[in-house]
Amino acid sequence: MKTLLAAYSGVLKGTGTSLLSALQDLPSAPWPSRSKMEKHLQVISVLQWVLSFLALGVACTVLLMYMFCTDCWVIAAMYTAWLIFDWNTPKQGGRRSSWVRNWTMWTYFRDYFPIRLIKTHDLLPSRNYVFGYHPHGIFCFGAFCNFGTEATGFSKKFPGIKPSLATLAGNFRLPVLRDYLMSGGICPVNKNSIDYLLSRNGTGNAVVIVVGGAAESLECRPGLNTVTLKNRKGFVKLALQKGSDLVPVYSFGENDVYKQVIFEEGTWCRWAQRRLQKLLGFAPCLFHGCGLFSSDSWGFVPYSKPIITIVGEPVTVPKVEEPTQDMVDLYHAMYIRSLCTLFDKHKTRFGLKETDMLHIQ
């Protein structure tokens, strides 16, 4: 304290050297290293996305209802009126923001795992596409980072192609969360939204559908290479009706970032999961990652395991307004072959054995 007072006195007298010498005498502050700071920012960026996806919509709904009971009811009423007016925007291409998609925060999100996007073939901007994303995992981190942000450089790798990641339509009924999702180019996975993007929004559009959905999330666990696809043919029929090429996408490591308790078929817990899945549209999984301050503790933070997303060769699809079941089955089989080829070609590069197979269920 005496040192600081002496320095201050020196400044008043016009001797700046007193302040400099006083600062030099102070003990150095224990600042964290640059690598530790970056790691903390990476954890924060991932955790904010997890908590936003889980709780932002519900929290904002409760807050909006509470505001109606306070002096801020006018603000709540104005937002509700705008929400009603803007209700159909998610089904009409959304409200994409290049600024949000290029937030620096997403680079920390990418580097936490890390997540990489690998291109294997060019995509023509004169065509529209339906990307089939596999596997679902718990939170689809690879799908969000690659197609909901520009952190992995999608627009540079696929110039002229605009991706739209499709997710549960229920998310777009929740205040604030809907706008957050739309800013990343995320859209509802329903007929109206996808129809608009593939037939009334020009060309160069790529709708990304996580084909396995909630059912597949119940099966994900580290080291598992199983996708729910055998009876999922709606996306193929949609591609035929719109004349949009099918593109298989596989993310190695998507299942490795969380550990999940898998309940056996026939148990009461499994029945409850299936029942809630039908009622809510998503599967309530019992999973855990690591803690916020220690990788040895349990928490919501995912494990930092690499996620490598491979975009495969497109399957050219003709436009058929009323495709027969045989035609749907034909292109569905072609898509499965293309996905399996993609998996087999790249599996050994990312830690799998030559004998590892992709199981289709």
C-alpha cells in the first residue's frame, strides 16, 4: 500500500517513473495460460448450446407468462403479438443470419471436440439436395456445428449450397429459442418447411435430415456403429417428389461424446422411453458426460472426442410427383449402398478396424 501511495504521489508531482517502478515492485498476478483460457472458452461454448437446447425455450416461456403478471406486461403483450404475426416464418425458409452463423463462439465449440467436415464430391448449385445425417447421437453436435454454423467452413467447401438443418417442429413453438434456431438456418422437420425449401426457394438448397431421429438416440453409445434406416423411407419419397439428390453423411465419433444407460427391450424403463418418445417427439435418454471442472466427474458437458463428418457422393434422383413404392424401395436401397460404401471407405482412418461394419436396423 505504501508503494502505491508513493507512486500516486509521484504522478501528482509529475514524475511518471515513480508509478512505473511501483508497478514493477508489485507481485505478478497468477493469470491462467492461454491454452487453459481457450479450453475454458470451449467448455462454455459447448455448455451454453446444451443448456439452450434443453432449457432456453421452457425458461423463456415461463418468463413470458410471469411478465404478464408484472408491470412489464406491455412488453410481454407486444412480443406475443409479434410471435403470432411471425408464427409461420420457420415454415417459410426461416430467418438465417450470417452474423450468428459466423460467431467466434462456434470456433471454440468446434475446437472442443474437435469437429471436422470432409468433402468427398462437388455439389452443383443448380440442384437441390436432401442430406441424410447419421448417426443421431444424443445432441447431434456434428450436425449442428457443420450445418448450423460456419465453424467448419461449409460455405467455402460447398460454394453456392445453403444448408438447412431440420429439427423437431415443437422447438419453433417456444419463444426466443425459435429465433435462436432460425438464425443458424435451422428449420422444422415437417412437410411444409421442407417443401418450401426444395420447391419454392430456388436451387442450391440442402435440407439436412437426421434420419434415425429420436429412436436412434436411444441406441447410441460409444463404439456403436448402428443406424436406424431400414424402414425410414419418407425422406427418399420426398427427394423423388422434389427431384432432389440424396447425399449420405456419416459422422465418426458422434456416439462417443456421451455415455448412456441402455435399457433392454421388454423392460419397464424401455417401455416408458418409447411411450414418452411418441408423446413428446423426442426420446428421454439417461446419459452423462463429464463435469464442468473435472473430466473425472459426471455432468452435462460432453467428452472431448473427435467428430469427423464425411459428406458422401450424391445419389442422382429424378423428379417423380407420384413415385411408386417400388421406385422408393429402389432409391432407398441405392442410398443404403452409398452410405455403407462411405462408411467402409473411411472407417480405418478414424480409429475403426477393417472388420467393423455399419449395422442397418
